[in-house]
Amino acid sequence: MVMQRAKSLLLSESAFFSAATESVIDQERHQSSRRGGLSRRYSSFDLGAASGDNQPIIEVAKKFLSTTCPELITILDNHSDQISARDRLVKIGRNVNANLRYGQEAIARKKRGKAAMMDIWSPDEEEEIIGSEVERKLKTDDNLQRLVKECQDLAKLLADPVKVPTVRYGRTGLQMPIVTLGCMRFQQSWNRGGEPITSPDQLLKECQDNLVNILRYAIQCGVTHVETAKAYGCSEMQIGLALKVLFDEGVCKREDLIIQTKGGISSSTSKSDYKRQILEQIELLGLDYVDLFSVHGANTADHYEWLFNHGEKGNLIEAVRELKKEGKIRWIGFSTHAPSHVIKKLIESDAFDYLNLHYHFAGAYTASGDGDGNEGNLDNIRLAHEHDMGVFIISPYDKGGRLYTPSHLSRELMLPEMEPMEYASMWLWYHGHLHSTSEGNAPIHTIVCGAARPSDLDQPVMAALRSTTSEAAEDFKVVWRRIQERKDRLLGKGWTSTWHVGLPNYTQSKKRGFQIGNMVWLYNSIHMYGMLDFAKDRYGTLLGNSAKWDEEKTWKENVFANPGFNWMPGCGYDPSYDYSLELKDVPEENKARVLQAMKFVHEWCCPKNSKTMGLEAGADEKKDEEAERKVIPLEWQSAYDMRPWTAFPER
């Protein structure tokens, strides 16, 4: 349903549009006077994650809020964390600018008699989403009204925090908040190069203060499940220090929190090694026990064997079971980037109380294209429910489509009802109802937000609070139906239901480790949602794996020679390769389109340089390369970036 117009002191029909336009134009006049002229409306701001000048967009937000939501300005002006206050203004300003930019460029294109490239919109979609100049102004006004409502909700949340809903977390019996705080984005270092951070005196005060503020805000909002890992650099150490501060301040008690950490395994790990490692992790957290411990990266059939059939080194699952008996661990789980058949085997072992896996509205990350019946990890979520396991979804906002930098297409498909981050969250929280069939129920209990700054929790928390309302349920249905109709129109009903059938991912491609299911998934995601930047990120890992693949080695030697391979597995498309053997189980009517999809992803996502193309490019080849450079459709471009600054571990 189109959002009902809220009561407002702004009385004109396009009041929000007018307030937004005035706020942006004021700043652009200021910018152009400094730079000697304005080149393009709504494109004069530095809007990247590493922006060195956020002040202009902050001024846009302030001016917009001064007439639409002045109460939020008052709260931010008096907020104890002024860095977070500025971050929120950056995000609001970027959202305002993105709404205006798309409308302005889409109408300008229409006036030139041009349609969107790549058959992005059907005539009906074009009419509904863009329409005439007046109609587009009203659509933008609706989008901005939704932003104002979110700002009003944020003002209330910051003034008087409300706790997110909780659900029973499978057989653990824990009351799990439906939003989890992920701890791989706020630590100072990954400790994967340079001098490792191993002691408190190496920490930057700015970084540790930010981390404490994230935890404090999360706990105030009821996000009491804190999830980290040994592999996250100095995250465990910094959390341990932060928890002591919060306990001493009386913000919370140990029993108020659900603390989860994870530890990886390898072929050389013995049972005693693993037990010692886990105890060191618990000590680093400054705790007597952890509520949840996960085997981190149970990604291959070999990981299964190391857990349950590890010979003289001892079965590694026994180390975890012993620590549970000793009271150091309350519940045992696993976290995985595995193909779906490996995940199924781990669930069927009945050794685990919960699992962390990828599963999102746009795909299932590394398991995309897998599945004997349903695509991806849907059958595994149903199987986990049969075993009464807790289900935790990894990375819905990053591996689920880089939704902190959504494309214009994704936003226009989901607005004015929801921003992409909210839709992605609702899709998971409503999943048990959406996918409850004769094949079984498939509830999801919690989804993680990897927060690099306190403001990163705003949208997930507000979405969680809104998820219990009838208005949210109705808005979700509207967007869900719109997406289903688009799938049927753009991809075709036959393709939508069968594209994954018979496709191999790297475990079935024994000669070259091709991740074919993932490549076709990326093709679908680009066309459906405009997720080109996301696809480039994901396909980049396949290209990196291809560059390291040695045909003189066996499949297994290649997989384990590259430490990152089983986390982001598979190789990319090779134009010279004959795929007939890999595609032997693909329905005949799909084979040509599968090949077309792989080629499409390679052409759009492969960097145009001699190294990745395997060429020593001469002058003529370089000219050809420039001629082939793709013009990216407006709808596939990022609308905004919700990262006001570069996260500490990425610096």
C-alpha cells in the first residue's frame, strides 16, 4: 500500500519534496561558489565511505530536518555521542540527495525520449515508478515522507530506547533478540598483516570508545546477543575490555547477555589444541563461560571429518562437548559458508543446537544455485527446524546484497513502503509464514548486523520494532508481490523456478572448480535488483581463485592451497572452456541461458585489464578495451552509501 500521508505542519502537496530540494540547492550553491560552477545537480557531494568532507551533506540534512523533523535535530544536538550524531546526519543527507537525484535524472532521460537501458523497467513499471514530471515529484515526496517517519521514529528511540522482540532460539530455550550484534566491523585490526594488536595499550582511544558506544546502544535497544570470533582479529580482546566497563557502569549484568564466539579448525588441529584455543578465547573475553560456541567455517566435507572422524588427533567435536560438561560453553553450534549438501550433513549429525548460515531474499551467498529441490539453503532451514535448532542468518546487509549501498533499482522497487535494508529484514523475520508449506516450516530466529558505528544499528532496530505491526505486514506484502511480478515479467516463470536445476558449484566441478550456480545467481541479482556493485565484489573472489588455480594440482590440492577458497569458493568463467560436461544435468531449455548468464556476469563484473583477461595488451587491444567499456545504467548505480567513514579494521 502507498504510505498514508502523515499529519504535518507542511501543507503543500509536495512539501517534503520542496523542503528536500531547497536544502540540497542551498548547499550546491555554496559548493559551486567554492568550486567555480555546478556540473550536475545532486552530484556535487563527496558521498563515498571514505569521504573527507561530509559537512555539506550534514548541512543538507539539518536544513531538511529543520522543517520536517526538528525534534531529531534537538536530540542530536544534545546527544552524548556527537560522532554518532554527525553520522546520522550524514546518512539522512545522503538519503535526501539520492531521492532527488534519481527523480531528476530519470525525468531528464525521459525528456530526451530515452527509456531505461537493459529493459530494466516494463512500460507499466516505467509509468508507475517514473511517470510524468509531476507524478515523479509526488513519488519522490512519498519516499521522502517515509524518511521523515523514520527520522521521527529515530528521535523517539534515541530519547527513550525500546527493546527489540525476542523469540525462542530452538532447543537452547534462550530468548533470542531478533537482531544480533555482529562484531567483525568495529575492532581495530584483523591482525592479518603488520603488527598485530594483542594488548590494551596498543588500542586507539577513538576505536575503543566507538566499540563501547556500539555495545551500550545495542544493549539499551535489547540487542543483547553479541557474536564474535577468534578470526576477527582483536575483536574478542576489545569486547572483553568493553564488557568490564559496561558491567562496572551498571549498564547490564553478565546474565543479561548472550555471548557467542567462534573458533576455526584445520587438518592439523588436535582435540587438545582446540580445547586450549577455546579456553583462551573465553579468557580473552574476560568471562567464565560463553553462552554459545560455534565451530567457525565448517565449510567442507573435510571439516566434517575433522569434527567426527579425526583419527589419532581426536575428534574435535569432543573438545567442545567436554567444555560444555565443564560449564565453559552452554550450547554448541556451527557457522558455515558451505555448499548446501555439507550443511545438510552437519545438521543431520544432531551434534549442534543452532547454526549460522547465509540465506537472503536475493540469494544464499556461497550456497546460491545449490539444492536438490528448493534453491539455496531453504531446505536446510526446514531441516534445522525439524531438529529444533536455532537459526541465525549471517550478513543480511552485506552478503545479502550490500544493502548499505543499495542500487537505485532496489530502492525504487521497494519504496515508498520500505528501504531495502528493512525489506531484507522483514523477509527473514516473516520467513516462517512466507515459506510454511506441506514441505515443512522454516522459521528464522535472528539476523546479524555487523555494526562499525552505533548508527549502523538504527535501521535494523527500528525495522525490528516495526515488524510486529499490521502496517509493516501489509507494506511487506505489497513489496513482495511487486517483486514476484517483476521476476515473472523480467526473468520468466519457468526460469525463476528452475534456473538452479542441475547447476554445479565448485564441489561438483572437479576439473576447474567453477562456481556456476553462483555466477547465474549474480546474473539474476543484477537484472532483478540492479546489484552490480555487489556482483562485482562477489565475482572478484571467483576471479582471484581462478588466478591461483593450478591445473597441475588436484582439485583438493587447489581448494586447500588457497586459505580463503573454502570461505568464498569457486572459480569464475573461462570463455575458452567447454562447459558441456558441467552442464550435463541442466534442463535442455536452460543450457543456452546458463551460458549467456555466465558470460554476462564475466563481461560486466570482470575488471578490464590485461592481467585479468590473460593478455599482454598492445595499443590496438587497449583501444578495443576502451570501446568495450560498459555504460552502467542509472538504475544499477548505487543510490547512496550509508558508511559515513571507513571502519577501523578496513583502514
